Amino acid sequence: MELTYSYITSAADVSEALIVTTGTEKKSVSLVNGHLQMPGIKDGFFMFRELEPGLAVLLADCTFSGVFKIIRKAKKINEYYGLHINLTTTPVIANKQSGRVVDIGTDWSNAVLFSSSAKGVEMLVPHNTRFIEVTLIMDYFWFKKHYQDAQVPEPMTQLRELKEDKPVQLTMDLTLSILSIAEDMLAVDFPEYLKTTYYTGECKKILALFLAELAVKPSRRKKEVLRLADVEGILHVRGDMERSITDKMPLMQDYCDALNMSKTKFNTLFRHVYGKTFSEVVLAVKMQQASELLAKGISSTDVAAMIGYKNASNFARVFRAHFKTTPKSYQSAEQFKVINSTKK
């Protein structure tokens, strides 16, 4: 199955710009309540939203029922620009017009693809792959209005083609800041009347972050880019904390060494994944474990020692700040619940 499309920013042009081919049959894609209606989507959503004159966004989080080929043919002029943020974590093969083949899935290396409409591209999404992507589409005049050539720092690096209005197509590693915005855009649950305002603001943020990164020479860009393995490593940290809470809990540096990360990257990524700092999560895990031990009838002094507090008074103070009650009162209340439940 193939989807052939052109960059557009108007919802009225969807049926003309997007064509699905199944075997020998071609069918125009329709737009119903912001959702693209086309065969091949097994589950999830594929949405198009016109935000303002010259700016639109495509939002996809779906699985195709078979191998799905997405083709955008090159136009003669730079009529539009597209910024693709690919969050898919399985292979998605992109054939750039230059002939270079790039895997923009699997990992988040090369997962940001920027292209003018004068450069075509093909993407191959494997069978049963969850395809996740946010695509900003801008027409030439909107892009030029919001992107000021005079503000481009020297040396211009990869922004040279944009300044000179040349056909452009390039990839960049996905950064944590862009990932965070893109994920929020896919998950947002705002009322319908606020979504256009929200998406417009987030698209402009992503564009600004992308151009700021692009203005830096590749050799000078931060070496610590986001990798899928980094996120998977962070996701295992909390489970490891919970398993080792009554033993000696590893320090942050221990996790940094194990994951081969700097403290700065670990802290940034950890906060993104859990919404809290490392120390806040350590405290939350310790307090949860403490509450469970107290409910079992273990004394406050013993609980304090078990979760790493040398001073029982300090433990009591922290516990009270966290639960708004003392360890003794909490234990009594839990035991009262148990007694009542056995009477029923």
C-alpha cells in the first residue's frame, strides 16, 4: 500500500494532495473531524490540522495493517518546507532524493528530517509497526516571515541553503527538548476550541529549537544526543531503586557510570521521564517503602534503619512532611483498618 502526498497547509486541499494506492486502485484521502480517512490504518490516528494561513501540522500515532510506503514527490520550486519529527522506535527507512538511505526509526539518530518541497522523499513503514510522527508543514511565505535571515549567526553552517533559497533536505538527531514537545502534542487532551492555539504555539517552539540547533556547526553541537537505549536505561532505574531500597541504594553517580552518561544528561533525561528530579523520586520510593513496612507492624526506629536513615528523628520529620502524619499515627491507622476489615 502506498500513500503519495504533497506538502499542503490548507485542509481544503487534502483530498487532492493525498492519494492512497492499493494494488491498481487509487483513492483520494478525505478529512473528517481532523482525521485522515484512508485504508490501511489498523488502529490509532493520523490527523491533519490547519493552524493558520501557511502553517499546518500532521500528527500520527497508528499501526498499518501491512507494509506502508509513504511517498512525497519533488516539486520544481521551494513552495513548502516540512519538518518531520519521527518518534517511531522500529526501523523506518527514508530514501532521500540525494540517494542516501537513512533509518529514521529504531533509534533517535537522524530522526528529525527537514525538507523543502523541491526535494522528494520516500519512507517505508514495516508491517505492524507503530508509526509515530509529528510533521510541521509551512509554506514559503510563512516560513520566511517567521525566520529572519538577519538573525542567522556566522558561520551559517547548514542554514546556508535556507538563506539562499536553495532546495534543502537534511537530518538531525532528535533532542530531548524537541522530543518532549512532540510527545505532548500527540497526547494533548485540550478542549477542541483550544487545540489550534496550542498546536500553533508548540509548532513554533519546535521550529525555533530546530533552527537554533541547526545554526551550530555539527562539530560543535553537543555530543550527548538522545538515544533510545538511554531512555530504556532510565526506565529501569526506578525498578532498581525499589528492589534495593532496604539495602544500600545506588548513588546517582553509580547509575551514571552504569549508563555511561554525564550527570547533566542523566538529570535532564530522568526529569523528563519521571517528571521529578532523581532526589525527589528517591524520597518518594523510600516513603512508599516506609509506609508498607510500618503497615506490617515494624517499629518506626527499625523502618528508619532499613531504608537508610541513621537518625530515627530525621526519618520521622521527613515522613511527616511527606504524609502529613507521624509514622506512629500512620501505623496505628493502618492497623485499625486491618482490624475493621477482619471484623466484617
